[in-house]
Amino acid sequence: MAGKNRWRKPSKPKKKAISRSSRAELQIPMSRVEQYLREGGYAQRLSSTTPVFLAGVLEFLTANILDQAGKEAQEKHKKCVAPQHLESMIESIQQLHPLLADGTKSLLDEMVHTKDK
């Protein structure tokens, strides 16, 4: 009788589900980072902490770049961060050149061109 225990109330109430991103106090969704890591085929196996670490690093880099771009926009008496501010900040940080060699310029160019239209 497979359905015999179906009507019995559970002894403990269920805990509310908490996402891994909120547990780690990150804004970048770790499930998406893990999905991209698995689809990219970067390794045969992934540790459970790998997407947590990578999401933390990505959030740290993003926050620092946006913070510096915001300071530059403030220096130029602007209220909004423009793509030009991001571009100049990425160019000024020498350590980011190997990481963002090709893709950044084209993305920033697309943002500027779509804004002009």
C-alpha cells in the first residue's frame, strides 16, 4: 500500500526555501553561474563552492568598476554613469586588460550606438 502514509501530517513543518545567492549574500545568481560553468565545459566536475566563489569574484569586480565609474561621473558633475565613464575606468585599470581584451570594446560600442539612435 504505497499511498497509506499520504494522509499523515509531517512531524516537522517545512522550512522556507532560501536561495544559495541569498545565503551567500550575493546579488549575482549562483544558479546561473553554475549553469554557465556546466554548459561551458570548463571542467568534468564542479565543486559545490565553485559557483559561490566565482559569483563573489564577479560581484566584487563589478562593484569596484561601478564605484570608480561613479566617482568619475561625479567629478565631471554628472548624475548618471554613462558608458564612456565605464570605458575610461576599464582602460585605466591595467589588471583588467588581459581579462577584458576583446569583448568590452564591442559591448561598449553597441551601448553607445543604441543610445545615439
